[in-house]
Amino acid sequence: MLALALGGFGIGLTEFVIAGLLPQVSHGLNVSTAAAGWLISGYALTVAVGATAVTAATASLPQKPVLVGLLALFVAGNLLSAIAPDYGVMLLGRVVAALCHGSFFGIGSLVARRLVPPERASRAVALMFAGLTVANVLGVPFGALVGERWGWRATFWAITAIGAVALVAIAALIPAWAGAKGGRADLRSQLRAFRSTQVWLTLTATALGYGGMFGAFSYIAYTFTRVTGFSTTDVAWLLVVYGTGLVVGNIAGGRGADHNRDATLLLSLTGLALTLVTFGLLANSRPASVILVFLLGVFGFATVPGMITRVTDAAGGVPLAASANVSASNVGNAVGAWLGGVVISAGWGYTGPLFVGAGIVGVGLGVMGWAARGAVDAGSGVERAGGVVGARRP
């Protein structure tokens, strides 16, 4: 489990760290800020597409070697970024590294579930995602510190090393039975799982929940500085507060989902919508903003373990469903950020994305309520915590 978490930590670092390095990268590669921004956007778009494409391409292979191969891809991508002589190679490195992101978390979540008893399935997924949440807390400060002291390339060398250690750890520590091929490995069988209404409702709820949170979070620095009155130097520690909320939410969401998954998801989405509305109303208050950005992280990430286990249970445990959930979250991120920009351009101000985010999450809450009711009415068992793929071998 710790080997999987270390892999998630490395992948999370390469996703988040670039935000603190953009000025240095832009100057070092002699490109505009807008062009440098594509190092973030290109990564996210590759994750959205690559999560399902790579998982589908590797469906017939044992999952432990696939995880090792994905981390090898991750190491290669970050190595390219570290040595990139120009912007094109740097962007290529980002794309190569991003190809492993969604599939690693999708396949890794299934492997993690096999390592524990069924009643601890969501907590196992939460532990694997703990690396990602810790990376969110440390990513920007880590990148800024290393980049300022030794240059931005040193940051990518460090991430490359972390990826290599994670690769060795997974190869050495994940038991072969936990990383064996799933029961229905061919692509046609995996695609048949998407006939389930519960799969699509869960993916939609995931996209809407993420879209609402990240649509607001994408502009949170402007909210803090233009509305609340914090200085630009305060933004870094405020983001750490948010990241700490992600860690807490991930742990709490995993535990809650193992007890009553659908109730935890409904409660988390309700809390997220209320937090966004309250934040929009109290954004002028510094103390309230600190508390609310923490709660934004808590409720926003509390949905992750339950959504992953729910969609894989509804799909009968096929890896493609777990990876599709990662794709759905990235699609939600992109659409939410776009809508946030639209309302700012329309003159709603920098609290506008918070209210729009609340509306998006509200729709997601309705979809999740529909899914939960449908699961109970159909007696599908999707609402149960243990699911169908959490069995642990003796």
C-alpha cells in the first residue's frame, strides 16, 4: 500500500509542481507565459484522454507489470522534462508523464482493494490516493524551493528519482496475486460494463463534483487577493491549508464510504455545495476564508474513495471503469474552470466561480441521489461498501 502511495505522491508532484515553476520555465525556455501554461493544460488533457486509452490498451495484461510499466513511462517523461533543450521537448515530456496518470490510479485502486478485506476497500483506495493529496500540499512549495535554489530542472530530476524509487518498490512489494489480470480482461467485455446506468450516473456525479470544486479553486488566488484582501505572499500558505483539507477529506471519505458509501457521498456533496455558497457570501472575511478553503478541500476530496469503489463495483470490477472515473474528474475540472472564467468575464467578480461551482455541485448531488435511489430500488448492491472486487486472497 505504501509503495502505491509513493507512486501516487510522485505523480501528484509532477501534476502540481509546475504551477510554482511557470515563471522560471517560461524564462528558461524563452516562451510566453501563455505557452508555458500549456504545460499544465496539456498535462490535464492527456490525463483525460490517456486514462481510458492506456487502460484499454493494457486490459489483457497482468496488472502488476502494467503498473511497473506505467511508472517507467512516468520516469521517462520527467527525465525528458529535466533535460529538455527547448519547449517542444518539455511539452513532450509532460505528455509522456501524463499518459501514466489516470491508468496508474485506476488500475492501482483495484490492486489496492485486493490487498485488504472487502470492508476496508474504500480505505485502501484512500491510502493509495494519500500520496496524491500530500503532493498537493507539498507540490507548489517543494517546486518553488528546489527551483529557486537549484533551478527548475532540479525539481524534475528530483521527481524522476522519486518515480524510480516507487517503480522499484512496487516491483518488489506488490504480491503477484494482487496484480494478476482481472477476470474480464478483453476490451469488448470491459466496454459492456458501460451499459450499466449506475456506471454513467457515478461518472457524471464525479465530473460534476470535481467540476464544481475545481471551477471555484482555479480562481481562488484571485478571490483571496482581490476580494478577501490577502497579499500574494499569503496565497502559498492558504493553498497548504486547502491541501491539508484534501488529506483530511481523503481519509474521512475512505472510512465513511466503508461504513455507508452512498450516504457518505451524498453528505460530502451537500457539504461541498454549502461550503461554496458560504464562501461566496463570506469571502470578505479573512478568518472565514481560511476555514472555508480548508472545508473546500475536506468535502471536495471526501468523495474520491467512494466514487472510485462505486464505479468499479457497478462495472463489475473492470479496470477501464476506474480509469474512466479519473477521466471524468479531469473533464469536470476543465469544464468547471471554463465556466468560472465565463462568469468572471461576464462581470460576476471573483466570487462568481464559487456560486457557479455550488450550482454545478448541486446538480451532481441530484445525480448522486438518483444513483443511490436506483441502486437501492434495483437491489444492485452498488450502495454497499464491500462491492464485488474487494476480496482479499488468503
